[in-house]
Amino acid sequence: MKLIFRKVFCLFAVLLFVLAFGFGCKKTTAAETTAAAETTAAETTAAESTTAETAATETTKAVVLTMMHDKGGNPNFQPYYELMGKTTKDLFGIDIEPVPYPTTDVFISTVRAALSTKEAPDLFTWWSTYRMKDLIDQGLLAETTELWDKHKDEYSQGLRDAFTFNGKSYGYSYTQEYWPVWYNKDVFSKLNLSEPTNWDEFIKVCDTLKANGITPMAQSVQARWPSFIMFEQMIIGQSPDLYDDLSAGKVKYTDEKVKKAFEVWKDLINKGYFTDPATDLFTDTPTLFGQDKLGMVLCGTWYYESVFVANNVPEEKIGAFILPSHNSEAGKCIVLEMSPILVSQNAPHLEDALKVVDYFMSAEGNAIFAKENRSYPSNMKSDTSFLPEIKVEIADTVKNENYRILNRYWEATPTPICEAAVDKFAEFIAKPDSLDKVLKDLDEIANKYWEGK
Amino acid sequence: MKKNNFMNNFISYLFISPAFLLVVILLLIPMFQNVYYSFFNWDGISMPVFNGFKNYIAIFRDVDFRISFQNTLLWVAFTLIFPVMGGLLIAVFLRGLKFENFFKSIFYIPLTISFVATGIMWNYMYSREIGVINSILELFRIDKVSWLVNVPLNTFSLLISWTWQQIGVNMVLFLMGLSSIPAEQTEAAMIEGANRWQTFIHIIFPMLRPITTVVIVMALANSFKVFDLIYVMTRGGPYRSSETLAMTMFRETFTMSNMGYGAAISVVLSVIVIAISAGYIKSMLKKDLLYY
């Protein structure tokens, strides 16, 4: 008797496990689960309830849009995205649930895998230009041309171009960042240094810092991507047209002008102007800067708030200037990074996603994130009174001195080239004497891509 | 009687069905899918294009794959020498010591920390500017070292972190093996005049063979598939110099979006691990049959 009871009990336990496993396999969102539970409850308890009543219940339910992003660590934008969701929830009853991913490559692969499925995120952060292109080619992005047209007076044409392919626009830019040089005001003041206005002055600053035991510039190969920072700056400093042509595959990496730019970079490395490449841009660099052991860091304007301030570097210690070109003929140039949020074509709540994008493209909506991160809104009519003085000065300099704005290398060149090239730049940083080999390898990488097109 | 047998069999199958389902859904189907995709050129979002054995041919022409393979072999060799032999030595020397449990805990604690946490912690320790290791070197007026950038030092730096974490588990397994050896045999050897070394070599070590087989097979598999520690500490860099096969597979699949090529690397990696592990286990089993 006891044995039969045990067998029956075990049988039920196993069946329960199998059933639970079966249900577990069907991944549902929180909203869907709630909806399913509500539907079941409605079916069992109220046979008399009408379809109209059910529909009424559903319309009162808040829509939750999923937004995947990779900025939940360094930098941490999660609270800012949450605020964006809170705002749209209050305004339209459409909430946004930001889902952070720990690393960029895991994030990219997850988004790419999800986009063609019913589990596609409604919204996701991404990168402009070439980083968007293959998603557009596969029809995975929802068009936002109408919204760009609606807000056409509020955005520059150059910005729109970075979001437009074959006459159609996708996503929107929730913020934009310039790439200046951040310098240590305390160190500069102690050594009687001023912001360099040309390359020779910049070299003098580096020499003085080095002679006083302070590392002039930060440079890192940790996390791979930072290796392109000096590369793009050196090529732009040689010639902005060369940079555009190189990014678009019209010039070879073994071109004499490219080599010349690399030679300038090599000279800086050999003179010992940079930190050890093992120095981490997000942990070691702000520490060294705060301890007055480092003079300058070339990075996006997001670095000010989310790295310097987040690592307790006093704001009064931080100054900024735009790196002069090493070739005076290159003129005044600065790199711009645009930050897109894209809408999936398979978004479960496509209409609502486009509604919030419309709002975030407006002057009011575009300022929400920018205000929190104290960064530049992309909408030209947005409020910018919250910007720290230093960022206002950078923007004024760019505008008043007619700086030529160039797209960041990460977005400006096709992704397969960029991803392989950053490792080659790292090789050059670690072994500057390998220049010829690196340039040859870069050419092979680029040729392989462009020949396949 | 027959009905009873059928019922018993049915219940047995029912009991193993959850585990079986899990293995089929989470292991076998993805495994076959992986082999299937290894014959395609696929970026993960467009339609896969069949390209026969091109991915496999490309593997053997790829210089970075060669470096990655060499690094993997280095990881395997290092793991067999330091974490495995080190674990055995610690187990032998700890046994019977006055504060045995305390020392065992000390060596075991690193294993309770996740690979990611271990990687972050060692990253800070290896930091050229703010790391404790370079600070100690500075006390002795030794120049700062770029532990994670200089090649091949970066791979050895990773291996030290790996050894720090892995040595504990091997020690515990060997301690289990040592405790299963009857004391009479070692005592008899001692009475016959064997010293500690001779007792270890001729009595203890041969009798540890079953557990040694387990430790070595585990070490082989773990070192072949090592990924998390490298990913956290160097991402296989700089310039792919510290990549192992698992890291290369990840990079090709998820960073470069070469799904087919990444799948082909994982097939090659699996074949190598299975062949070496199976070969080793087979040879050990043969020896055991001869021994007994």
C-alpha cells in the first residue's frame, strides 16, 4: 500500500515537473503573463462577461515598451533611460523598461538575434551610419522618415544624413557628443601651461608634462575599442577628406598620407607621451587624472559626467580644448558621436514605440536624457541651460570657429572593418615598429570587405 | 508479472524523461544545429548561404586561429602542470597537518568566487598604474610591468589567475582519493623500509589513479574551453594575442557576426576535446585492467 502511494506521489511529481518545464519553455513578457492570467481568470469566473468589457480592461492597461541597451555599467545610463520611461508613462501611459546588457558584444549579438523574432525589443540603443546599415538591409528597422520630416526644422541635415539610407530615415538621435581633449587644470596651472592652439604648442605641453613626471595623454587598448581614438584623430589631423575616403574604402591604409599620420602617432608613442596601453579608460584613467599623474584624456563629452564626475574628479579640475591638427592644412576638425535609439520593425508595440520616438524627437523630449547626463541634445531647439559651462564653451567653439564635424570611426566605417581594425591599432600601439605590417594587414581587412560588396 | 514489468519500465522512463528532455532540447538539438550552421556563411540576420567545407578550410589558413590554438595548448600544458600537480602536492603535504582544515579552506576559498569576480579582482591587481603587484615591485625599485599587455606575459598572467582559482578543486579531489587509500598498505610499506617518497611513488600515486583520471579529464576539458577569465581580463587582446579557441569562437560568432565560421571553430574544438579526453580515459582504463 505504502509502495503504491509512493509511486503515485512520484508520478505526480514527475508530471508536474514536465508540465512546468513545458510552460517554462514558452517565454512570455511580464505584460503578456499578466494578460494571460487575466484572460484565464475572466474565462473561468465570468462566462457572462462580454468581449467589449475585456477590450475596455485592456485599453486601461499601461503599455510597457522594452528597450535593450549596453550602457548599464560604464557608462551607466540606466537611471536616465528609466526617467525617459517614467515621463512617457505620465504623458501617454506608455512605459519604457530599459534592459541593460553587461557587455557590448553580448548586447549586439542578443539584439541581432532578437530583431527578426516576435521577441524583438520595441526600442534599442545602437550606433549610427554603418552600424545600422545591415539591419536596414535586412528590413529589421522601422522607418521614422515621417517623424524626421515632422521635426525637420529642429535637426541639422548632417545629423539626419547619418540616420538616412536610400532616402529613408531610421531611429532618432537622443544625444550627441563631441570628442575634445580633457585636461587637468591643476596640473596645467602648476606648470604654467595654457590650452594649445596649434600642434607645436601641443607638443610643448606634452614635453613639459613629461619632463615633470606627469604622463601627458591617456591611451588604452583595454576593452579593444579605445584603440581607434588616437587613430581617427591622427588621420583627421592629416586631412579630414582622407579620413572620409579611408572610412568609405576610397583610399588604402597603405596610402602614403595614412602612413604619414601613423608616423606622427608613432613619434608620440616613442616619446613616451601616452599611458601604458594596459591603462583602463574607465577605472585607471580617472584615478590617475584625479591624482594629478595624468595631464590629458581624449574622449567623448560623455566622459565628463559619466566617468570623471562619477569617479569623484572635481569639476573645477577639468578643462577642455579641441586637439589641433598636426597638419595645419587639415584645418579645424572635431569628431562627433551620435547616439541613436532605433525602433524594431517587429516591435510588439510598434505604434506606441513610434509615438514615444515622436515625443523624444521634440525639443522637450530630446532634452530629458541630455539634461540628466548633462550632454548635448540633438534637437537644435532643445533647452541647453543645464549644460556645464565647459560643454557650452566646446559647442560655442565648434560653432563660432566653423569646425568641420566628422563622424566617429566606430560608425563611419563598415563594422567588419572596424571590429578587425581595432585589434590592428592595438598591435601598433603595443609595437609601434610593426607599422608596415599593421598597415598591410589593415589593407587586407578592408579589401576583403570592399571586394565582397 | 509482465504487466508489472511494463509498469516498472514505464515509470522508469517517466522518471528519466525530464532529464532526457533537457539534454535533448538544451544540448543535442543546439549541437546538431551548430554542426549544420558550420557549413554556411551566415551573419545571423540574413539568409544563411551554404558554402560546404569553406569554413573548415579557412580555419586552417587563419593565422589568428593558429595563435589561438597554440595558446590553448599552452593553457592545457600549464593546467596539467600547475593546478593539477600543485593540487596533488598540496593535498599530500596538507594531509595530517595540524591545521589541515584551516589550510584546506584557504586553498578552497578562491573556487567559491565566480570567474568574473576573479577576473575583475586580478585585473585590478595587475593594473600597471594602480595595481598592488606593481606597487610591491616599486618597493624593491623594480620598474612597473604591463602584465596584461606584454606578449606572451599576458597569457602567463592569465594562467596565474587561473591556477589561483583552480588549484583548490584539484586539492579537494586528491584529498578524497588519499582518504580512500587503506592505511595498512602505506604502513606495511613503511615497515618494509620504504621512505615517504618511495611510499608516495610506489603505493599512493598508483592507488590514486582513478581520481587522477577524473582530475586530468576535468582539467583538460576546462582548460580547452576556458573563456570567462580571458574575456573579463583581456578580451583575448591586445591584438588577439591571448585568445584561446573558445575566445576565438566567441569573437568570430558574436563580435564579427561570422556565425558559420564560429560554429566551425566550435566543432573543431569539440572534436579535439572529445578525442583527447576519450583517448586518455581509454588508456587509463586499459592500465587499470592490467593493474588489477
